[in-house]
Amino acid sequence: MEVIAIFDVLRRHVYLIGALCIVTTLAGYGISFFSPLIPEKYDASAIVLVRPHDPIKIEPNKSSKEFLDFPVAQTPVVESASKTYIQIIRSPGLIGQVVRELKLDQKPPKEAAGGTVFEQIYASMKTLYDGMVSYLKDAAAIVRYGRLLKEDPFAKAVNDVSKGLVLKSYEDTYVFEIKYSDDDPETAADVANTIARLFIEFMQNMRSSEAKDSADRLKSELEQNRQRLVDARESLRDYKASHGVFLYQPEYEAKLRVISDLTVELAKLDESLAAGTFEAGAKRRARLLKILDEHRADLASLPTIERELQLRQANVDVTNTTYGAVAKELKDAEIKSDAMPEARLISPASATRLPSRPRRYLIVLTSLLTGLLVGVALAFFLEYINRRVRGIKDIEDFVGLKVIGTIPTSSTDHVSQA
């Protein structure tokens, strides 16, 4: 179909299209105020900050990926942490705790409106709608399970909270938003703040529990290392006492000095004996040789003592180093258990008086577009089922011959087509 013909069809049915657009727009706008079908919702948002475990470093990390000497952002790490926190909040255990604390499964029914005629009509329609929904749910339960099963109020409340909960993490940050929608603004704010508080308490308890378990383990390990250090020091002290060693190096040097002095004195004595100037030197020489042999024998055993002393000293050093490392870890664990909370509430949720849904401008726009599409489709459908002749082209298509002329009618502006 040519473009001119399309616009000609739309021109002939422009009133129909316009009327449908007006009707659907007004109908959509009116339905948006029918709360049983499209209930009003109020949003409440709480902003939570989760501090990273590792401190943020300003200096560039050369081990990370770079592009043209610019470091590439490590966004997957942030996204993984945010997704983990979101899944923790969505867990049935935490949501169930929210339901129990706020008693959402024990919501009292709303009081029926009274006073004006319109309020009574609305209350009657709401009661009728709720009854129909209840009957439909019972019918669906019978079809699905073969018998009538009533839904648990607690499970229903948990499911409703899960449906109304929206969690959003901000890109490249450790901040995420906890948003909850409900038909009551106070309930929406209470649920959002309670979820944020319980999440912060859960993170703090988990952090404290891990730190406490680590501290208990480190305390036991520290005691064992302390006992090993005491045993190693006692072993070194006993070995020194049993071998008469206090400081090995000075004693070794002292014994070498004594042997050197005895050797010098023996050499002088030999010179005197050779010159015949010292008569009683033979006895003294024999005594000096005996003393020198004894000191050399003591010196011969010193390498074994040195090795044993070094082994025991090395054992003391290693045990002392291990004890210091465990003590440092224990101190870090105690500091971590008393540190600031890992998650903190940045902005609590507050109740608002303005509903966030339904978005009536979207409903009106959608209704207008729906009326326009239905009107255009109906115009082409009416054009298709209408078999009247409207022009020369319709005659040529029907007869299969070319029209060579037309005869005007008498005293009218219309043309009779032949």
C-alpha cells in the first residue's frame, strides 16, 4: 500500500482514532486510582557502607594490570563483595528475623472506612475484591495440590518482604542501597531500617566471632610456644652450667691465651736448660708440659661444646621468634575484635507522605499509545472489510480495464465514476 493511501485511510478514520485515544487515556488514568487493582506504594531507602578488609593504598600497584601506564580498576572485587552482601540480606534467615521483630505476619486488618457514600462504596468494593482474591487462591491451591491448603502467614510475610525488597550496589563503591516498598510509609521505613540494622549486627557478630575463635586458638598456641621457649632456655642454661660455660667466646679466647703463655714459658725454660743456667728446670718443665697437655685436652673438647651450644641457642632463637609472631597475631586479633564495625549505616530510611507508585504519567502515556495503536489497527480493519467503491482505482482493479472518462452528474459537485 502506498504512503498516500495509508494516510488517506487514517484521515478517513481520524475521529475514531482520536476518540479511542481519549477513551483509553481517561480509562487508564481512572484505573490508576483504583487501589485494589493498582495499589499505592511508598518507598523507603537506607544507605549502608561496608568497609573493605584491606586498606586502600594510594601508591600504584605494579603487579596489577595497566593500560598505557594507567592502572585498571579492580571492579570485579567490589562487585563480588556487593553481591555477597546482597545475598546475605536476601537470605530467608535475615528476612524471617525482620518479620518476627516487626510482627509483619500479625498485621491487623484495616478498619473499614465509614462516613461518606464514596468511602462506603470503596470499602465494599475492596472487601469484594479481597474475597474474590481469596477464593481464587483457594481454587488455585485445590488445582495445584488436590486439596485446600492455607498459606502460612509467616511464610507469606517473608515472601512479601522479599518481593518488596530492592537492593542496589553503586558501581566502584562499597556503598549499597536497601529499598523497601509497602502500602504503608511507616512500615516501609521500619522494614528498611530494621534490615540495615540486622545486617550490620550480623556483620559485627560474624567479625567478633571470627576474631574470638582466632584469639582463642592463638592463646593456646601462644602458651605452647611460651612453654617451648622456657624449655629451650632451660636446656641452654643447664648445658652451660654442666660444662662450666657462661660465655663461650671469651672462655675460648682465655684458654687460647693460657696455652699461648704456657708455650712461651716452656720455650724460655728450654732455652735456659740448653744454656745450663737453670738446674731445677727439668722438674718445672715436666710440670709445665703436664699443665699444657691438660689445657690442650680441654681445648680439644671445645668444638663439640660449641656445636651443642649453637644448636641450643638456635633453638632458643627460633622459639623466641615464633613466640613473638604468635603474640603479634594475638594482639591483632584482639584489636580486630574491638575495631570499628565493618558495616555502618550512612543514611537511615524515613517515612514519606508521597507515594512512589503507581507512576500515573507512565500509565497515561501507555494508555494513550495503546489507544493510538488500537485505533490505527481498527481503522485498517474497517477499511479492509468495507467493500464499497471509493475511486477510479477501485473500478480499474475490479474490472481490469482503464477508465478513459467520467460523466458529471447534474448540478452537483460530485463526480460519477464509470
